[in-house]
Amino acid sequence: MTAPLIDIPYPFVLGNLLAAGQPDEATLRAARDAGYTTVVNLRTDGEPIGFDERAAVEKLGMRYLQIPVAGAAGVTEENARALWTVINDAAPRPVLVHCGTANRVGALVALASALDGADLEDAIIDGRRAGLLGLEPTVRSLIAARG
């Protein structure tokens, strides 16, 4: 299943994953109405969003998970594996994964793709399809260091 596109900042669709920037409460309702059952927030607790996202998601009957990714330091194999597990567990249902601009989403997708066996350039392409921008040098270094 391909994730349905909804009106959300910085949307990127990659399979059953919709990578995006920060949704508001109306966007979360639209996501639920479009068939999304899981929302993953990659923002840290220190990043204000203006509402209680967990409460809003759970009130809508969706599953809420947070994998805090604090910039480049949070782009780790552990976080990439955690995200990949959530996405694969939810398949074929669509999953909304967000940070501020989808850059961190793309970084974890690229790293997870490499952990799954993709070569460096294919992993970077997957990451870009999910929003990877400024964290690309970090991701390249992590993947290259794996050998």
C-alpha cells in the first residue's frame, strides 16, 4: 500500500511511509480519515509544537510513538532500527512519521535502508525520497563507517 498524500508540510511518500514536517491537529484528523493508524514523532521533548500531540493522536484512535532524534547526534543505528520496526510492523497500513521538516525522517530511512543491505547511493536515494537534506553528510559518514 502506498501512503495517501494529505495536506501536510514537507510531504514525502515512500511506500507505506508518509514522511513530513510537523502536523497540526487538523492534519492529524485528516491522516486518520485517510487511513493512517500510526504516528511517529522524531522531535525531542524540547521542541515545542503548541499542543499535546500524543493526546491528540490517541484521542483520534491512532497509535503514537516518539523516537527522539536530537539532530545529527540522534541519527543512530538504534533509532533507525526502531523506526524501521514500526514501519514494517504497521505494513501495509500507512504510517505518518514526522520531525520539523522530514530531514531527520529521511536520515533514519537512509540509515535503515543501508542496515537492510542497500548500498550507499541507493540508501541515500531512499533517504532523499523521505526528506533527507542537511543530514546527508552525517548519514554518508555513518554508512561508510559500517564498511
